[in-house]
Amino acid sequence: MNKPDPKSDPWRVPVAVLQIPEDGLHRELDADEAVRKAMADVAGLREVLSAHASFDVRPMSGGRFHLAGSVRARVGQTCVVTLDPIENDIDEPIDLIFAPPEQIPQLADLVDDANESVAETPDPPEPIVNGVIDLGRVATDALFLAIDPYPRKADAVFDHENTPPDPKDHPFAALKALKAKPRKAPKKK
């Protein structure tokens, strides 16, 4: 088994599927300071001020498991317009099916077939890796996908009309540059 890399997998909360009771399992997770710092580093954030996940995991037929819940976090980012520090709240619902790896191709084909119908298409299942569902990784992935890649303060406006134009950036700049060069007379033979 490969050892997890805290730089790419900062929040680890493995749950062995064999230890999940028939009536399911409920978990409340809070990331500690070290985990939040590692998450911020991986995601390129100023900071992760808080990260909380709430999950219900229920067994299904065929060795599959249904995971439902949510991730809530507060992240520190930098406004892309003003470059001021800002904080954003994340509240991301999660609804996933986990299946043994050998079932994934067959279940993915069923999802592909459903894509051709008019009904809403379910996501393909996630694999159960070495008999474990990592709730921390699920929470981290959901949090990272919910981060606004272009965060802005509520009142920030980019005023491109008041940006002074670059005198070298106009359609005839290249022609003007050619005209400014002295021409050499062709040599006679």
C-alpha cells in the first residue's frame, strides 16, 4: 500500500468499509490547524480558516456504499481586482456512490448509457481503495472544487476604460516603427 503524501492529500480520515454497520455510519469532521495549513498550501490559498464535513455512509447491495453530506469551510483568498485579502464561505453538498474497483467499468458503462437518455445522469461511482473510503479526501476534493478561482470583493470593479492606453499598442504601431527607421539605398554593382 502506498503511503499518502500530505502535500497532495492533506486531510486523511480513512474508514474501513468492513467496519461500517448495516444501519450506516455518521461522521462529523473538523480539520485541525496543521491540516488547514496543508490544504491552503495545496490549493494556493492564503489560508483555510475552518473546514468541517458531515457525512452519512450507508451500505448498498453489491458491496457499494452511498455517501451523503456536506463540506463547509471559510477560506482566505486575494481579490483578483483589488488584490485585497478577502474571505469566502463554502457550503458544498456531497452525494456519491462508492463501489469495489472491479465494478467500476460496468457501472461506468451504465452511466454512459444513461447519458443518452433524457433523465438526469448519475455520476459514475468512486472506487473503494484497499477496502477504505477516505472521508477526508472526499471533503478536501469537494472543498477544492468549490473554491472560486477568480475571487472578488463584492464592490470590486475593474475599470479598464480608465487604464491609460499603451502608445505602442495600436494597429499602426508597426508601420510607424518602419517609417521611423532610415532606409538604406540599395548597393549598385
